[in-house]
Amino acid sequence: MRITPSLWFDSQAEEAAAFYCSIFPDSRLERVDRAAADNPGTKAGEVLLVSFVLSGEHFTAINGGPAFRFTEAVSFAIECADQAETDRYWDALLEGGGAPSQCGWLRDRYGLSWQVIPRQLGEYLGGPDPAAAARAMTAMLQMQKIDVAALKAAYEGRA
């Protein structure tokens, strides 16, 4: 058994899948299916469903029309090894019209929400010292993109 996230786009499923595949390693478009007949979201011959793999995980994207939009109620979290990886994914996902949000969250140009989180965030927020963790939390709540050095300084009481 496999559970595959399915993403609903107005008409940009193939474009979005190609964009995501260009960002993440071990990613590829697998299949593009066109509508066999007119339907509520697409016309006959237009791209209907795209199957793709991101970092080894399977996804589908459908061109379903404008009836539904993404919200922050569902997001994809990227656990990054360090600040450099955080910066790379943050910048790539914002490219072309994305919007930063708070605490490591952003919306890409298609409206999909992502959490770009360095692994150190969990270490500082869940550390054994409650006062240090509170300082790190306070610092994080002021950030858009997570700054590992500033988080560490707050955790250690140097900020």
C-alpha cells in the first residue's frame, strides 16, 4: 500500500510539478495524462493529471479548475541539514512570485505552503533547558526564514 498526496491546481499542474522536480534531488516527472473528454476542470486534450516523484516520494497533481485553493492547513515540511540547505530551498521555493511567512513557512508561486526547517530548530525548541528553549521559541517567532545562528545565540542566552 502507498499513500500519495494529490495536489489540486487550477491549470498549472504540469508546470508546478516540473518546478518542484527542478528543486529537489531524486525527483522526476513520471507521467502526464490528458483529459479524454471535456470535464469541469479541463477540456479534452488538456493536461488533467501529472504523476511525479519528489525526493523519492510519489505525488499526483490534477488540473481541476479554480474551485479549490491551497491553504496553510496543509503544508510540506522540509527538514534541512543546515543553514545553507535552508537558504537554498527557501530561495528556490520563493522564486517567481512566492511569499515568505513566519517561522520558516512560505507559500510558493502556486500557493502551496512549505515549512523550510533546519534540523537544529527541533534541537533548540526541544532542548533539555526550558528557559533556553523559551528563548529560542521567542527568537523563532520573530523570524520569517529560520536563522540557525540567531536561534543558537538565543538558545545560549547570547541574543
